Amino acid sequence: MVNRPITVIAEIGINWQGEMDLAREMIWAAKECGADVAKFQLYVPERILDRERPVISRWWDLICKTELTKARLHILVNECQRAGIPFLASVFHPDRVEWCEEVGVEWYKVASRSMYDEELARAIHKTKKPCIISYGYYNGYCDALRLLDGGWMNEKHKTLYCVSQYPAPLSEIHLRRGTFFGAGCYDGFSDHTIGITASVVAMSLGAKIIEKHFTMDRKMPGPDHVCSIEPDELHRLCNMRDDIEEIIKCDIS
């Protein structure tokens, strides 16, 4: 994990449009803006997505274009190393966990839709590496999480509060101080709102991890750009992260 009080994850996701040159540019831009982690998504579209859903069918060609092959994964991990920013990926299949082990990733991300995937849980558990888990579609523990020794809720694993709407309206976020403090609290916030306001509020309330979708241009085609921030916004978010760290003197967990 990143050794600082508040970690900002720039979720590149599929916003690199399937263009490797753009992916490289975004990695360097995330680093230059002050983000602590560059994140992608590692899955086979046919395995997890319903092509008949209108929101999926509309963007199906783009989604398939952004599928990470093993060769692409190696390139992106190497580019992150060159840029000096850790690589992270949401992993959706056990065989992709094997790929990540080959390139030496240090931690994993699990999307809320995968929380009940027991096979994936076992694969990640075998790595004995930390994991970040988003709670968006589901609340509370699930059977897959209980598969792990001591559960995924131990000192090595972190949880993110999330509202799974794209974009998520501010009126549905419902951040409270207890969201990030006290029994059963979350470690951070996966922010699908427009802008950076919700992320700033979450940090001020104690969130130690902020995950925010990142794009070079919201006018690009694709489903995630609408709730993504551009470089100038990411830069402001990271500057505010620095200020909040100084003001509240967060403990490094």
C-alpha cells in the first residue's frame, strides 16, 4: 500500500479507449497531477457483461477494445514503473490473478459486483497480498469474503464506500462522519459523482483512500467519462489531499 495518510487512486479503467499511447499518457498525467496509484480493469467482457443491456450494447465495441491482454498488462505495469507510480487493477477472473502474479503486483482491487465470486476470492487469498474491496451493489459481509482466513476485513485489506450509479448524484451519497470512523466503518471512498466535492468531503471526514475515475477529456466516447475528472481536477484533488493531510494530521494505517 502507499505509505501516506491519504491515497488517491486515479481510476483509468477503460477511459484509455483501447489506445496504448493514450494509456501511457494517462499514467504519466496521473503521476504529474499527484495521484498515488494508476488503476486499470482486468477482465474478459464476454465473461461478466450482458451484451443485451442497452448501456452495454451501446459501448460494446469500445469495451472489447479496452480488454487487457497479457502483453498489454506487461506494458502498462512497466510504464507505471517508469513513471514512478504503483499499478493497480480491478481483477475479475482467477486466471487474471495469475497474470498479475507474473508481473509482480503488490495488491488487488475487487469490484462490488465480484464480492460473491468465491473462486476469485480463493485465488486472491492464495497470493497473501492486500486487497481493496468496493461496497457498491452489496452491503455487509458475504460468503465469499468469509472464505478468507479471518475474512477480508483484516488489517491487510481495505474497504471503500461506494454508490454504484454512473454518475452518482450528490443527494445519494449520504456521507457521515461515522462512514469512516467507528465500528464497521469504511477505509475510503470510491467516488462516482461528477466533480471532486464528494471526494474532498470524504477526505475531511476521515477517508484514507479516494478512488476517482480519470480521463484526459470528458468529451471522449465511453460510459465512464461522465463521472471522471480531467487532469486539472485531479491536480486540484491531490492538492486538497495534501492540505487535508496537513490540517488533520491523519495517522498512517
